[in-house]
Amino acid sequence: MREPEPPTRAPEPPAEPDIGTLAADTGVAAASGSEAAVVTALPARGATGPVAEVGAVGDRTRGLRRTIAYILIVSYALLMFVPFIWTIITSIKTRPDSLNLSIIPQPVSFEGWQYTLGQLEPSIVTLFANSAILAGAVTITNLVLGSLGGYAFARLRFPGREILFLIVLATLMIPDPLRLVPLYVLFTELGLTQGIGQYVSIVLVLAISATSIFLLRQYFLTIPRDLEEAARMDGAGFFTTFLRVMLPLATPALAAVAILQFQGTWNAFLWPVILLRDQDHWTIPLALYLFRESGGFSTNWPPLMAVVVIATIPILVLYVFFQRYFVEGIAASGVKG
């Protein structure tokens, strides 16, 4: 009798693949594929085939352009310095040699400096003091009046403010020779063409300029109003706000105005030659114009160049020490308005 066969097992279904294992295997396969691609892309060792060059990141010509710009700026600065160097060289030449276009004096002579420092009439000390007094007085009046006028046009509100400001700017178009005769007659009637009054008349003519008001007004417009409002909340009035808040912040513009006015008055010629009658009150520009050799009509160049060097030193020193404020004031004055 045949025994019954054991029941056959049903085939087990295939196990579902593990997701983590599948992802790992796939990553390995992908990595293997990418490595294979990289290895395939790399040139074989010892291969001599062409390899693509990778360009440098950034602008390659930036350094070259900067170098060229520096060379041009330095060259222009040296070119502007040539007249001053030539003035110094001429001042240490003899009179016959001063007419020659030679760089090296043949021979070196300090007769021009000796004449300038010891024999010039009026003396160089008197000329220097007169120019310094006038330039200092005119600079101070422009700083005081210009800052007050600039603040008023920038912050205060009153009828006709814009029209009045345009009238102030329009005075820049009036040439000085046009008002020369009326002012001369006025100062003569007031007795300001004699003695110390000669200085007073020049200071009155140059006491304030539209340029000073314009530069300071433009700078005051760049200062935030929040500072003024904070000062007013503390009980400060217009003048206190101007004196303690606005004026200290306007240092760059004040420095720019001071340099411009001091230089302009130091080099002024028209009004001094009209209003300064006495030689004891002459300024350096008048001495330069009327500089002649004693007893003749030809120009003695070495002493003249020595006076020019002395006249240039104050302006040069002033700009060297205040050039940063000068540039900031001029740049900021054109930002708004």
C-alpha cells in the first residue's frame, strides 16, 4: 500500500528589497559610474593629447588699467610741479643766466634772495604781513557771514527764499570792473582810501561772496534734519542749533571755503591796486607787478622769482594740511540741492 505523499510547500514570494539597501547599492553604482566617467575624462598617464585650459577668474586687465591710471596721475602732478621747480631754479641764478633756458644754474647765486630779504622796498616782511592781515580778515568774514547765510537758505523758511538765493547767485555774473567806479567813489567819500581805512575798504568789498554762501548752503542740505529736531526737542533755538549742532558738522565745507577765500585774497590784485595808495600797505601781488630793478625798467628775474617762492609757501602749506577737508567739503557740497 503506497504511503501518502507529504503536501508540497507553496513557493515563498520573493522578499521585498530593503529601501536602505537599495539606495545604498544605487549610490554605490552611481558613484562607481561617476568615478568611471571622471577616470574616462582624465587623460591617460603619458598621453600627449591637447588639454583644455581653464581661464583665470576675474578681470585680468584690472591691474594693468590701475597701473596706467597711476602713471598718468603722477605724470600730470609732476607736470604741474614743473613751474614751481623752474621758479626755484631761476631764483638762484645770476641775472644774465636767468635769461637762458638752462636747468642747472651756472653759477649758483643767492644774490636774488639777498636782494629780496634785505633791499626790497617795502620790505618782504611788510608785504607778507599786509597780505596775511587782509587774507585772514576776509577769510574770517566769509566764514561767519557765509555760514549764517548758507544755514538760512538751507533750513529757514521765509517768503521769497528761493528768489533771494537766485539773486545771490546772479551776483557771480557781475564783473568787478563794473562796480569799481561806484565803490571807489563811495569809499573816497567815506574816507576809507587813506591810512588804515585802505584795509577796511578791501575787507568790505571782499567780506562775503556768493560762492561761500552756495558751498555752505549745499553742505547744510546734506545734514539730516533729525539732528535739528532732536536739538529742538531739548529746547534749543535756531541759533543754538546752528552754533552747537550744524556748525561743527560743517567742518569740511568751512575748510573748503577758508582755503578758497584765503588763496583768492592772497593773490588778489584788482582791488588792492585800486584802493591801496601807500606803498607801506602794499601786498605781495602789487610788489610782484611793480618789481623792477632800481634805476631801470627791465625785470630783475632772480629776486622776482624769490618773491614768488615766498608768496607760494603759505598757500602750499595751507593746502597740504587741509586738503582732506577741502576735498570732502567740495564733494559733499554737490550731493544735494
